[in-house]
Amino acid sequence: MSPNWTEIWHLAVESLRANKVRSILTMLGVIIGSACIVLVVTVGLTGRRYIRHLIEAVGSNVVHAGLDQGNTATTATPADQISLADMEAVRESIPQAIHVAGTNDFSKTVVANGREISVGVIGVTEEFQDIRQLLIQRGRYFDDDDFASVSKVCVISQHLAQRFDGNPVGNALHIGDLTLTVIGVFAERLSTFDQSEIREDSVLIPFPLVRYYRGDQSIVTLYAQADTVEDVPSVTQAVGEVLKSRHRPEVSYFSNNLTYILDMANDISGAMLIVLLLVAALALLISGVGIMNIMLVSVTERTREIGIRKAVGARRTEILWQFLLEAMLISGVGACVGIGIAISIPFAVEALLRILEVPDQVPISTSAVSVIAAFAVSCGTGVLFGYLPANKAASLQPVESLRHE
């Protein structure tokens, strides 16, 4: 004969309703634990997405190379510097590199509104914009004629443009002995916080103009953009091999990509994920102990009730399932509340960011797997820690129970 599930459900719910405050306090641990599980996974996924967003802001699938001054066995000579010929060799010998560019950056002083400002002057080759995808907010970027005719023009950063009265496009900019015409204002898609050659106050110039300032046209940083993410490691290695083959063997060159940042972020987020999941597990463990403690108290308080039920024909399995269902309801409802809180927090954060008009927002998404896992683990905690009190209740003898006061 199967248990009367309707009656079991009714008795379990009525028991919890009769002790609302105690039931709610017992749920708190489950609420905290289940919310932690969902939020930990959400934070981890959002963190990885943000790091990937930063990498894409610098340039997707980008490899950067240069002369490694620290590891060079002898003093580097001008011939050891990366040249335009080296850049062309990289372009021709590595078919997976869809764009290749070079920069030469140095510091100079300009005068804006009567004030001297230290700026970073960056000479860029033709395909630099194809790799970096800078946002041109006013005016235009360099065209082929600017490079071919060595036009004395420049594109300045948004922060530097704000130091001028009015629109700087079309005005003259004096850098040392050279006068340039400002043809555009740019901004990075996402700030790299001076981790690239671009600073707050930067001036981009066509690469041929570098010789007016430096007396040479060496490349400080060589960029190569791989066709796909899978090609990045092979392009990184190939760029290093090309540079080494074209220079003295005792001179060292570095060739890196930005995937190490993502790997490092994954390692950090993985460690944080483990720590926070341990905190969530501890919260669920404490809540499980709380459920078991409260259920044991409940069994003691309701010993006479159990004896009466058994005396009128209730079977052992019905008593077991009644108390087990109470534990499952506490953990299940607590899990639902905790998951609801965890899901609502990202929505609230995104709404706040939209109200504050924060630029370059990274989408915050909740993993469906984490929701299912949080619910399953929380309910499992209720079953695991609720079984002992339920089994104790089911094992009580009717005669001894009826004598209990």
C-alpha cells in the first residue's frame, strides 16, 4: 500500500506554518548558501568576460614584439632595432597575420592655451588603425596620401583635445620645431590605463614623420594581428623567429600576445571561485546542521503526536516521509529565495549602471547550470541532514511515544 502523499504533504506544511519564525530562521543558511553558489559563478563568468573585453579593446588576436633590451647579451646597436624591412618580412612570411603594423613612441612637449603639456608622440604605420580600431570622434584618421606625402598632420587623444578652447580640428599644434595640423580626435574603445603606447595625452603622427624627431625610422613595437584566435600561438612564435633570423644571434627579441592576461585572469578567478564555493559550502553545511538540530527538536516536541498517529494506523514510511518532506521544504524554499536574490542582484547592478550612464558596460549574465546546481545541492543538504531526525521519528514505538509528556 502506497503512502498517502496528500496527507503527508498537508501535515508537513501545517507543521512548518505552526512554527513560522523557526522555519524562516532555519532557511537563512540555505538562502545564503544557494545565493553564494549562483553569485560566485556569475562573478567568475563576468570577470572573464571583462578581461576578454579589455583584450579586445587593445586589439583582437594581437601579437606584439620588440627588442628585448634586458636579455640582449651585448649592447644593442641601431642595426639591431626592428626596421620597416623587418615589418614587411613579417607580413610576407606569415600568411596567418592579416594585419601588420609598427609604432615608435617618445615624449615631447606641446603648448595648449599657454600651458606646456607633456605628451606621448606615437608614429604609426598604415595598418595600425586596422588593428587598434580607435574611435574617431571628430575629424578623420590618416589616409594613404598622408603616409605617402609625409603630411605634417596629427590625430590627438580626446583628453588632450579637451585642453584646447573649442574644436582643435584644423588648428596648428607645435611639437618642438615642427608644426602639425590637427585633423582628428580619437579615443580608445576601452581605456588601457597606459598599458599600451597610448596615454591620456597622446599625439598620433604618420610614421614617416618619426625621422624628423628621432633621426631614424626604427620600430619600437611591432604588431601582428592573427586571422583567428587559434592562429595566435603560431603567429607569436613565427614573428619571433622572423626577427631573430634577420638580426645577430646574440640579440634577443620578445614576441608576446595578450592571452597570458586571460590565462592569468582565469587562474585568479578559478582560485577565487574555489574559495567562495568553500564559503558557500560552509554556509550550506551550517544550514544543514541547523536543519538537523531543529528537526530533532521538532521530533522531541511531537513525540506524543507521532505515537497517536502510529496508534491510529500510520506506517513507518509515512512518518519518515513527513519529516523528510519538512526538511526538503525548508531547504527547497530557502534555495528558491536565495537563487531569486542572486538573480536579481545582476539585474539591479545593470540597471544602476544604465542610470549612471557608465560607458563600456560588460553584460552580467547568470549561468543556468549554477542555478540548477544551487537548487540541487540545497535540496540535497535538506535530505541528507533531515534523514536522521526523520528516521528517529519513524523508529519511535507507539507505546513509548504515548507515554511522553
